[in-house]
Amino acid sequence: MKTTYLFVAAIFLSLAAIADEPIVKQTKVNVTNINMRVANAIVVSSLPFDAPSAGRVVLRFDGYCVSDSGDRIIVAASDIPDWGTNDGAVAVMAPHPDFKRRAFSHTRIYDIGAGIDTFYAVAQNYVNEDGSGIASVYGHLTLEFFPAAGPALVIDSNIDFFNQDVRTAQRVVAKVFSPAEPAGKVLVHADGYIFSAVGD
């Protein structure tokens, strides 16, 4: 029986009512052949936002990275021009010298007050440095704002599922509780990364 090591940062977004749409902003990320092997994270895009009231921001950085085999590129959506460990970032690595493109998605949720804040998409070559450190990142930084006084709920949770067998049976790695609300629609989004045995 093989063991699978899994860590996933998960974000669950529950929309209790669809009548009041969230405020959505998006910007492109398009950086080509940048040296990512630097002491601090590189801001590959930023998104200023003037919140009309207190609420929650769902910030998502997704796209793909082209890098040398042997380089681990950290990518993150963040409220500061840097990243943190565990669910504060995800890592991508080219699996083969001839296959250098890897997709990613990283989502964070932030409580904010009324006023101007800036949000970031960042990248950095970190720990694994067997390639050149040169990488390209393409994608989008997307912000969704939900007012605290609005009808929509934003619920988030982490998945911490370590060293468990997932071959012999389907496993529930996490669940999230939502209070009883009027009928509506629910959007569930999970992202993160997985460690597993070679071949699985």
C-alpha cells in the first residue's frame, strides 16, 4: 500500500444570495524570462482597490509558469508584496527538462475595512535552485469584494491531510460548515499542492 502525502490550502466561497453581485476586479500577469532567484519576492502584478465599506476580499492568482527543471518557483496571491509558508503560497516545478510549463492557482481571503488597499501577485525561486532561476509567469490576479453587510457569505478553511492512504478508499480531506441560510447558490473552490509517491 502506497502512502500519499498531501497538503492543500482550500478556500470555500458560499454565495447565499445572488441578487447583490460582488465587486470584481482583474489584472493580467505577463512576465517573461525574469530572474526569480532573488532575496525577496518579485511583484509580478498588483491591484489597488478602494473598498466602499468593510468586507472580505477573495484574491486569486492563477495561470501557468514556465521554468527550468530543478527550479521551484513559489507563486502567491497576497495582501503584501511577499509570501508566507504553508497556505501563504504554492510551488510549481517543471517535471522534465522538455516539459517546463506548470499550471497553478492560489487563493487567499482577507478581511478589510473601507478605503484603499493594494493586493499583489508575487513569485520567487526558492530552495530548489538546480536550474537557471529564469522563469516566465502568465495568468490573472482576480479580486472579488463582498461587503460585510451584504447577503453573501464567504467561508474559508484549510485542508491539512498528511500521510494518508488514498488508494484503497475515497477520503474526505476536509469539510466546511455553513449556517442555515435561505436558498441560493454555492461556489466551492479548492487549491493548493500535493506531495505523493513517484508513480501515483
